[in-house]
Amino acid sequence: MPTTKEIMLMRPADELGPILVSRSRAADLRQKLEAELEVDGAATIDFTGAVTMSPSFADELIAKLPQDAREHVELVNLSEDLRALVDYVTAGRPVTH
């Protein structure tokens, strides 16, 4: 019987609280995310509980991911404001592979 891989589910607010700040904390999460993507090929970041996020946190966690990796990361439960921030920081990053 074939087994199905579990997709990594990351919930930053569970670990860091409702205010997501600190480039270094986001870098730690991104490293975990990149390692998981190498193994499983896909991941989900669930922003449930996140009230706000600094631009530097969003840049470090999401925008610094290579474009081909970003395509395999689903972002869920983002408020309109957080979605706008993510769109802003990713638009400002050059496409990398």
C-alpha cells in the first residue's frame, strides 16, 4: 500500500506569539522550511493567531525563499493586511532560482 507524505505545517504565531517580528527568528524558521522542502517538496505556513508581522520578518521568512521554493509553499489564514505585506516584500525581491 503506498504511503502519502505529510506536508510540513508551520504556525509561526504558535511559536512566537501574535506579533511576528525579528529577522533572526524568521531566518531560523526559513532554514527549517527550506530543509523540509528539500525532503518533502511542499509546506504550508498557517498564520492563524498572527495579528501583525514586521516587513523584515516577512522578507526573511518568505521573500528570501528562492522563487522555485516559494511556489511549493502555501500561505493560509492571512488577513488582508498580512497578505498585502507579503505581496509587497515578495514584489521587491528579484526572482532567484
